[in-house]
Amino acid sequence: MKRLHIESILKNAKMGIWSIQIDFHGQNHKMFADPTMCQLMGIPEDTDPMQVYAFWWQGVHPSYRGYIQEAIENIRTGQDIEVEYPWTHPQRGCRYVRCAGQLENQNESFMELQGYHQDVTDLVKENTHLGEAYQILDFFKFKKYSSIVMHAYDVMCEVDPQSLAYSLIFGRKKILSHIPAQGNLIPMIQAHMSACDLQAFQSFISSWDPQKKQRSIELRIDSQWMRIIGSTARFNQKESLLLWFINITEEKAMSKVREEKEALLRILSGSHTDVLDIDPDQQQVHFMDGKDQTIQEFVTSLYERYSQNERQNLQDFFSLSHLQTMVSQETIESQLDEKKTPFGWDRITLMPSHEEKGHILATIQGMDPGHFVQMIMSRYIENNYQILCYIDMKNDLFIPLRVKGMRFDKRPTQSYAKTVSHYIEHFVVPEEQALAKRNMLPKRILTSLQREKIYYFSLGIKNDEEYRRMLFQYHYFDRSQDLVLLMISDVTEQYLQEEEEKRQMELIRIQANTDHLTGLSNRYACETQIKEYFDQDGKKELSAFLLIDLDDFKEVNDTFGHIAGDKALVDIGNALKQYFRSTDIISRFGGDEFVVFMKNIKEESVLFKLMERLLKQLVFVYEDAQHRIELKASIGVAIAPKDGQQIEALYQKADKALYRIKNQGKNNFALYDASIDEQNG
């Protein structure tokens, strides 16, 4: 029954499952399609797999076949790919198809891909006819970036992460009528946000990382709550930031009203509870018994109720600036005057009222010792801490309150300094012991806690010869007395997962920037590195741009085959890596064209001897019983800064110098000069 249920779901979604086998040595490609896939293509279920592949490929619109082949090559490198393209059905005509696939198996003879094929023609029609309420400003990017459900968001725009220039793609007409179609993002939005929200939004934009997944933030724009979703898009080999704006004011209001009622019900169900209504605009506090006070009178009365250590916290908590900017429920625990009520505590909660706009509901709930202990337990112990310790920094006292599943000295009271020294010596891995000694110094801990609410770091621990990664977190228990809580928790799995993610991301970065055949930088990486060089200190230095082209490379391919041609390219790449410095940028630009960018050369004259020796290094002989080909190279050179400080200018001039050498007999080098342009003219 489960299989039938899944097939029914796929059928209703017009989604078929396929598996494709690509034969590297011929045209014997096969496609294995499930019943839904066969139905979507309009063919019998018992069709031969080779015929299924041919039928599917024939239905792909000719102008999209290169696009499909490129997607297959990307899948071959291990990427998960999703593409959309028009496909011609034998009876129903042109359909719009969404396909996604991944690599399942690969060897020297073939590779196997698996994925799905979904007919999204109806969805496309629905999404491109959005009615009078919507407007599409850039139809191509709208089609490229939009998701299936268009009505989920109100505005979509594309942002250049460097200049912060934006362009609108899609949105509701009533919103777009107030927004310029293009401009700079920050000045445009500044007039519609508070200073606090604008700062959060700028931080959200500036922290954008194209390698990370989609992120979101919730802010107020013109008194409306908006969820802003940011993700990376790539178009014309340029990465941009896509922003979706979704109005969540109604969702937020409903959530807050529900939260307010539930919180109030929980509080009123307890004992020893006072409920107050605070009006920040009138600076008044209204009590349930009808009595009124000003906010300052109310805070002054609290001073008599609580210990002196709590007064500044109370003043800040009930300040007008805090009350007027509150957006969600907040709570503090305050200790009563110990002379009147030893070990007595109150929990004070503030909740913005959504029934009385601008008002704040306040509750003061008494906590007996049992409640207070429960608060400590829920806050510090139930968060999977293996060790919880109480530290008196002034008197060098260390009390372990909870030790679970770890070897640790459980004496009730001992010296913090001696305990830490013993722990580091016996449990911390040797390579991190010096770091542990610095991080666990009382002075360093207290200084850090003056700046931040939590001071934390992680260390490698050997516990019963097993390596674990432990997170050490210090919190103030009583700032005035330098009383601190230390929580130690096991984060080994999270740490190992993060390390593996870092390794995978570095591998992806290397693959994206590396020519798969020679191991050199590819064109994109080369251009990026040269641009970064000039953007930093490169404009002050003399550098050389070498454009290297292989002479008669086509003859090697035609005579000995592409395998020999690939070997020749690898030989050239290895020779260049051995000849040039590690600081130079070496790249296979494409085909049999290589680029070397030499940074910080002493003077232009040194290039002549370097080029002469290089030409001798770039001579390779390929032969068999009937043929012998001597492969050589020609080199065009442009000099920065005199020939330019942008890769386009340097490439153009080096190419002109190379063209001169090719016309004069090859296997030589030339530096660009103005006479080359005169001859070409």
C-alpha cells in the first residue's frame, strides 16, 4: 500500500522518476523511466531504455540541448542540479519541464544519474499571470529566480553585494508604485525604517556570505513587520544577493496576542502575583485595585522591596527608552531585600499589549526557594551540561554542583586555581594546554564577563583515552560578588560536523577554481586573483602578464588522438608549475591557451632571459612508429602598469604580441609595444 500511495502522489504532482546511463564510449545511452515518467512522455511502459533516452532527447528543444549537457557535466562533478526547459510532447505539444538529478555511480565506461521529471506547464502559466495586483519588471530574472508559489512574497529584488545597487524584479503594484525600479538599497530603505532596524538590516546585508545557505531577518518597514529572506543567485558569472520581502504583520500580531494571553494565563494561575498596566506615553502605572502611580514613583517603591544590588537593573528594565522600544516579552529575576526576606526572589515579566496599543503588561510573581532552585535547574542543568560548577572568584572557591558521565573531582569545596591546574594537566590535550591556562585565568574570565554576558571557548579533552570536544561557558551568578557559574558540555558531534563541513566547503572551493585536467587555476580563479592583486598592493608593483599558446597543438590531437592531446596539456601545466614561483598565478585559460601572471618583478629586462629559458622548457616530443611531432609554444607578454591594470587590457595587448609571433614563425616571444598597433592598423 505504501508504494501505491507514493506512486499516486507522484502522479498527481505530474512527477516521474528516471535513471540515465551515459555511455562514454558510444551513443548507447539508456533511460529507465517509471510508469508516471512514461505517461508524461506519452510512450508505452515497456519501451526499450535506449529508445526512451532517444525519445526524451529528441523532445528537448534544440536551443536547450547545450544547457542540458552542461547540467549533466555539472552533475558529473558531484553537484545536485535542477533545470527547467521546454519539451515537446507527441500529442500535447510544447510542455514546460522541471528536472533535477544527482550522480549515483561513475566509472571509466559510464556514469549513472538519477532524478525526477516534472511537468510544470500549469504552474508556469499560473505564475506568469498574476493578475492586476502584481507587476513583473524583469521577466527573464523573474522566471529564473522565482519559486513555484509567487503569492508568498510582496517584493523581489536583486542586489549587487559590493555597491549595494538594487533592481526590482517583481512585486505588488501598490508597493512598487512607491519604490524606484533601481537605485542604492540603503538610502532607498532608510526612510522607511527606524535607526535600530536599519542597523540590523545593514548588518544582515554586510554579513552576507555567498557560500552559506539562505538566511532571513524580521524587521519593521513603515510600521509593517516584514520577513526579509536573502539568498545567493548567479547570473552571467556574477554572484548577486536576492532579497524577498514578505509582509508578516498579521502573522506577527496573531502570534503576539496568543503569546500574551497564554503567558498571562500561566502567571495568573500562580500565587503571589501582581498585575500592572504601564502606559509609557503617559508615564503612568495602573494597578488592578485602581491605584495609579508615575513610573518613577513605582520604581522608587521597588527600591524598598529589593536588595541594593538590583536597583540599577530595575531602573534600566523600567526606563522609558526600554518600555517604548519593547517588541516581545522580557523577564528578569530580582532578589528581595535580604534583611526582610532572606533568599527571597521575584520574577518580573513585561509583555507588550496587543489589545491596548503602546501599553505594557507587567507581572510581579513571588518565587519561593523551591521555585528559585527550579529556575536554576531549568536554566543551567537541563541544557545537557555534563558539569555545572559554582565559583567564588574573590575567595578562590570552587564547588561542583553537578557532574555527569565524566571523571571529575567531586569534593564539595576546593580551590579553583588548583582544580583548574589539575584538570588541564590530566585531561586537556597537550597542544591546547597553554591556551586552556590563559582562557581559564580568573582575571581573563572576569574581564570578558564585564564586556559580554557569556564567556566561552572549547578545548580538546582526553577522557578515558577517548577524544572529546568540550564547550566551557562562564556566566555571572552575582556580578557584585564575582560569583560565577561554569557549565561544561560535550559538543564533539557538532565540532566534528563543522570540521567536516569546512573540509567539504574547501574541497568545493578548490574544485570550482581548478582546471580539472591540469590542476592549474581555471580562468575564473585566475581573473579573480589578478583583480584582487590590483585591488590591494598590485598597482604599486611591476608585473607581467604572459599569454602562452601551443604551436601545432591541433596536429597532436589529429595524429595521436585526444588522450595524447590531454597528456600534452598536462605536461605543459607541470612544466609551468615547476618553472615559475609559488607566488605567481598559473592558469589554463581554455583549450591550449595558458596564462602566467608574474607578480612583483624587479625590472622589465629580466623577462627576456626568463622567456628564452621558458621556451626551451616548453618543448615536448610525441611519436609513434609512423609519426613524430615536436610541440612548442609562442608567448605574448604585457607589462603592468604601463599596459594596463585590468585583466581585459592586459589580455588584449598580450594577445596582439602573441599574434605578431604567430605571423613571424612561432616558437618565440614578444613584449607588447605601440608599434604592434601601428602594424595592425
